[in-house]
Amino acid sequence: MFSRNVHNPLITPRGVAASRPDFEVLGTFNAGVTTYRDEVILLLRIAERPLQTDPKCVRYPEMLPDGEIVVREVNRDDEHIDASDPRLIFHRRTGKVSLTSMSHLRLARSHDGIHFTVDEHPWLVAQPPYETFGVEDARITCIENTYYVNYSAVSALGICTGLISTRDFVNVERQGIIFPPSNRDVTIFPERVNGLYVCYHRPMPALLGSLNIWSATSPDLKHWGNHQVVVTAQDQGWEAGRVGGGAPPIRTPQGWLSIYHAADPNDRYCLGAFLTPLEEPWRVIGRSRTPILAPEAAYETSGFFPNVVFTCGALLQNDLLKVYYGASDEVIALAEIPLADVLASLADTPSKT
Amino acid sequence: MFSRNVHNPLITPRGVAASRPDFEVLGTFNAGVTTYRDEVILLLRIAERPLQTDPKCVRYPEMLPDGEIVVREVNRDDEHIDASDPRLIFHRRTGKVSLTSMSHLRLARSHDGIHFTVDEHPWLVAQPPYETFGVEDARITCIENTYYVNYSAVSALGICTGLISTRDFVNVERQGIIFPPSNRDVTIFPERVNGLYVCYHRPMPALLGSLNIWSATSPDLKHWGNHQVVVTAQDQGWEAGRVGGGAPPIRTPQGWLSIYHAADPNDRYCLGAFLTPLEEPWRVIGRSRTPILAPEAAYETSGFFPNVVFTCGALLQNDLLKVYYGASDEVIALAEIPLADVLASLADTPSKT
């Protein structure tokens, strides 16, 4: 049903400068999306790492307590480390983990929504103590002319969700940590419901519980409560591993439309959609039975982490839903679908999740 | 330094009726504490299970979607289940877990704080969908004549924190889920700081992060935000596994005093204390170097889950700190210490956790 843009992938690491000359860009993906003035704005996740100079060693970034990022190097043969997972270094003596790359947020802009100019410098860089491993996966929600950007704040303390706000994408105000660890995939609604702000969030429970989508309300966007489970992972199929919020909810005449992601035990990530009443965003009345977008194109089935389509934002323009999505944790792509087709694809769902 | 009460343990399962004739009480422990009128009130965690009739079988409780609790029975030899852990049943075919016991909250009252009368019937029973595995570990905070009781709401959806309020311990108003999974050990301050309510909470992060104590603020006790890490688990020693809130913070002239728990990798639970400025409850200025209470008495070193002392509440009366604590996940005990002795025991701590 989705039509992939012929220019896909729209943005790749090859076209983007690293934040410093001794780093290289690994991924330009999972971008928050909005429109500002007459442009489409993306806040890209840029994953980068130190240039690797010696195949026997791994060079990785480490943020010091004061925020400075230094380059560390370990020998792959060092018995005290385990570098078998390319994404991380496990330090056997301390039990601690370092990531081999670090992400920041970078702004890209476009007049046609297809050809983007990517800023040369980071738009938001990580800060200690909650972001020492980086900032990831921005979502943008415009409420009354202020743009709220939530993102994953990753550190050894866990995966939290941070919030910042801006009115012009130049001046940024940090609003603190809005969800403690482990919680990501937060999508904030563009308007209040029954007087309160609303979001979906995706706790990652320990001991008991699965990776489900929950709702929460807030009087001020900083303090969140009244948590309710909304969409649950399934026992089998494409949603058997996890579900999580994707694009911030979009108002349609039929209700709030949400594009979400789901993954199976093989870490194959697909996109689905669900619908709720405008006044009850915690009650699902329609949901995809099958993926509306699954990894099929070459840039989706191969790359840094293959078989992933993952969205952080979509635009509804002239009854056309334009979904920007990260593919294989490496590039940004665009797919479009008439809104009516998405809505028609949703299966009626009893109020039970 | 602590003086254990000579009547310890004060409450044991033998003195408490099960909620139904076909159940037995396993534990009467981890009680929230307050004073109401001229009595000391405990909200006990009562863990109970179906009477076991056949050694070859395990009978366990299961809550149906409508809230009814039915008794299930599995054969220990059934190849599709694993009952080797006495606390749970693992269903191999579905990958799901059932608990062998279920907890509710029960009120106990005393004029002298030592001899308690335990209600015959539950004070708060679990409700679907967030409490299908039970309600546990109440903490009580009195704010302007209303008693706020937070507790662990446990279900297959995860370990959440629920909030209820009461003015008379008869009529109870549910306030919903205030922390999504996994989060427990919430302790709410008895007064606002800088205009906002404050609590400590203990997220249980997945993938990255340790079991640390965080602070949060709230405009209304229902919505929580501005999360900050306050007390972190250590690399070695009695705090090497986890730390978590214990008694709700107590105002002293020197600052907010908190009694917390810590556990080591052997699951030995001890109590410690920390102190913060009255205006900055997220900045630790004094903290125990060694446990202020460790499992030593017979009822602390043997029982359902041995080597555990765990508090959910303390009273400060005439400069004497009275800590009620669960011992070995089975009984309630009391230990007292002069406030001055606790404060003198705290090591100066730089603002860094």
C-alpha cells in the first residue's frame, strides 16, 4: 500500500559530516519530523564513532563527567574486555559497558520534503549525567507554536526520555528527564485531551512484563501520570517481541492515528497503525493485523542493522500520509500512503488490548 | 546501635487469618506505618496461597479478567511447567509466569506501637488489570490530614506503583498508576518542597542501568517528572546489588532523613540512612558507610526468604526513631535508635552520588 519514494534513501551517512575530524558517521536515521515556516524539518539521529586506525584495536568514545568526549582504545585480544558485539565493549573486571558509537541530533531541512540539506554541526549534543552514551530518536510535537522534542537520553544510569523545547529551532530549552529508565519511544499528542496533555510511552520492564505501549497524561508536559496500557505485544508473529510508539499521533476525522513499530524475536522491525477515539486515546478501536510497512527494499534489508523500518515522525498533507523512517539503523527513507488506505486497513478491535 | 524490641517479631503469619478458608498465610511483612488518632497503624503485606493438599502438585492463585481469584493446580512432574522456584510457576509452552502466592494489604492497629490487633479482612485487595499478581509493600504519607498510600501493583504487565488516598482508613479512593513498570519502593515526602510534592522512586532498568534511588517532583501527587538520580548502588559491599527507598523521608532539623534498603549479590538486605538538605532533597549530604541494621536475629536470618531486613515505614517520636521492618519476608519487627545516633553515624558525602 505504501509507495516508497524513488529518491530513497533520502539521507545517508556519506552525505553528512562528522562532528569532529577524528570521527566517522555510521548512521543518519530515526528522525523526528515537523514543518517549520515553509520547510520540512528533520532532527536526525547521527551515530558516529572514532576513526578506526588499527584492526587489532577498537577505538570508542567516552564522555567524561564534565561532558568532554575522549577517545579510548582497547585491544581486541585483551582478556579483560569482550568486543565481540560490534555495538559495545564489555569490561569484564568491572562488569561495565561502553558503547562503540555515540549519537547526537542534527537538523536537516527541505523545501520539497525530499531533497534535504543537512546542517554541518550538531543541533543537540549529549550532556552528563543522563546522556553520556548519547541522545537518540527524537520525536517532534508542535503545540501552540512551541516545538517539543523528546528523545532517548542514554547513559550507564539507563535509557531515559528527555524533553527540550524550541520556538525557532535555534534557541533550545532543556526541560529535564520526563521518564525514568527504562523508557523510550515517547510520542506526545499535538493537543490536550480533556484538559491534559497526553503521550504514549514504552516502558522496558524488568522481572515481569513485556514491551508494550502505554499512555500517560500531564498537566504541563514535564510531570506524567495516570499510566495505562494501550497496545500490547503479541504471542506470535510480527509483533511477538515488542511494540513501541513511532510517529506522534495524528488527528483525523476518525480519531487519533498512530504509526507504531513492532519487532519479532529475530529483531525484524515493521510498522503498523492503530486508531483511538479523539476523546479516549487509551482505547484502541482499530489496529493493523499485518504490517503496513515491512523491510523489503535493499536499503531496508541490508545495512548497519538489517531488516529494520522504524519511524519517529510522519506528516499528513492533502490526505496523504508521509512517513519518514529509519532503514537498517543507517539511512532515512520516505514512504507515502493515502490516509484513507491506512484507515481502511485497520481491523476493528475490541476495547481490550 | 539499633535496639530490637524484646517482643519481636511483633506480627507473624500464625496470628493472622487468611482472606478465605481455602488459603493459608505465608507472610505478614513490609508494612506501611503511620499514626491515626491515638493509634499506630500498619498496612501489612499479607502473602497467602491456596492450601496445598497433594505434595505432587502445586496449587496457586490466578486472577481472572473480572477480578475473581481461582485456584489452579499443576503437577510438579508436568514437563510443560517448571516449579523449581517455590515463588513461581514457569509455563514452558507459553513462556508465561504465575506466582505461587498473592499479596493484599491488611490493617493492624496498636495503642503502644508494640501489641497489634490485625483486621480479620483485607484492607485493600488487588484489582485487574494492573494488580492481577497482587498488591505489595505499602508506604503511607500523611499530607494535610489525607493519608496517601503507594504500593507495588504487580501483574503480567510488570511491577508498577499505584496510589490510593484515605482520610479515615475506611473510605479509600484509588488514584491510578503513578509509575509505569518497572518501578517500586516509592516514598512520598510529607510536605511540598519549593511548591511541588517530592518522592523517591526506584526504577528497575532493562538493558542499561542499575537499581538506584531517583527523585521526582509532582504538582498533584498523580503526575511525576523532573527525575534525578540521588543514591546509586555501589560496586562492592552491602550495597553492590541494589538500593531502594524504605521509609518515607522524615523531617529533622538537620535535613530530610531517609532509611533505605540495600542488597548485595547474595540477596542479603540491610538498612542504611541518608540525609539531604530540606530544600534540595535530591542532594545527598550524609550517607551510611556501613549498615545501620543488618540481619542478625534468628527471625531475620531464617524464615521464608532469609537474611532480609526491609522497611516501609518509621516513626520519629521524642527524638527516638522507631523503624518497623519486615524480616525474612515473613514477619514484622521493630527496632529503635536515638535520632542523634543515626545522624552521627552518617558519613559526609560530596554532592556527587
